[in-house]
Amino acid sequence: MTPASYSNGMTIMIVEDEPKLAALLADYLRQSGFRTIHVADGLQVVPAVRDSMPDLILLDLMLPGRDGIEICRDLRSFSQVPIVMVTARVEEIDRLLGLQIGADDYICKPFSPREVVARVQAILRRAGQWRSATESSGGLLIDDSLHSASFNGQALELTPVEFRLLKTLFQNKGKVFSRDQLMAHLYDDYRVVTDRTIDTHIKNLRRKLDQASPELELIRSIYGIGYKFDA
């Protein structure tokens, strides 16, 4: 696969308190097919990651509220999302510390936006290969690089929306999602959809999972709230 194939539909969170630099990175990333989210305050990063589940985070080291090292350590307590540390501090100890606490790579300021995009694509390509081999649980295997899923060895013929729905629930086992939250994850073109649309996708996804293993109920309804994946 080419690096560009890892751009389409993926979300990059840009954690940067310099508005012009954040806007420049966002422009280059969007031109390469990525979606972007911007967070400027260190105190908002962890909640934003839990809510939006980005595919990669560009994390500035020096932020108001909390520094990038502390944020990276917290993120690694619940997520394996690829993290690229961005810093103007070039001392070797900062670079090593950033990688030792769970960062996947680092980029030093000043940098070329094109270099950042190329680095992001390379990291996502490696991450996709890793997820393809390891992202499985209870007979369910999700191959992110091939955009496919199987259950107990049986291929699930999922639509793109059903695949994103299953992946969202699967990667957050036990977390209850409201219908509004699921709609935000599934549709990136801001189309107007109703709660009934989400219910229909859930119904179809359940039917396909049941065909592979009728005795298990992996997606559960939480009355008055929404849905969760039950491991």
C-alpha cells in the first residue's frame, strides 16, 4: 500500500497552542486527505482524545495547562494511539524522555509541514500493519489496513459505515456511546441523520454478527443512553 492510502478518513489531532502553526499543519494534512482536530490547551487533551478517538496525535511539548510529557504519560494509560512529540527543545534528554514515556516519534521545530505529513503517513502505515495482526478479541478480528472484519473465521460483509461503527465500539470495549456520539464518529461530511439511522446500522451489524455466532451478543443496548461493545 502507498502512504497516501493511510490518509483517507483518518483523523489527526493537532495539539498546539500557536494558532498560525496549528492552522498551517491542518491545511497540509487536509490536503493529504486527513481530517484534523485542533486542541490548544493541555488540560483539554485527554478528554478530547477520549471523546474523538483520533488516529494519531501531534503533541506539542510546551503547552498551557499541562506539558506534553505529562499528557503523553496519561494517554498511554488507556490508549495506544500513535503520538508524535513536537518540540523546539532540542536537548537530547527531552527527546529520549519523550520516547521513553510512550511517544512513537518526535519532530523538532522549525520543521517542514511536508515532512510532518510524510512522517504521519509512515507512522500510520506501521500502526496499521500492527493493528492488522493484533486487533482481535473473542473471535472478532478487525483488519484496519484492509478495511475488513471477521468473526470466528467468518468474513463479515460490512458496509463502510458498519465497519466504522464496529471499529468505534470495539476499540472502546465497555464504553457506552450515545447515538449523537456515534453519528459524530460515523459521518464526517456533516450530513443530517436521525437516531433511527444509527439504530438501523446497529440492527444490520448485529444481524451479521449473529450469523457468525448466534450465541453471543456483542453489541448491547443501554436503555435511554445508547450502545456499547461487550467483550
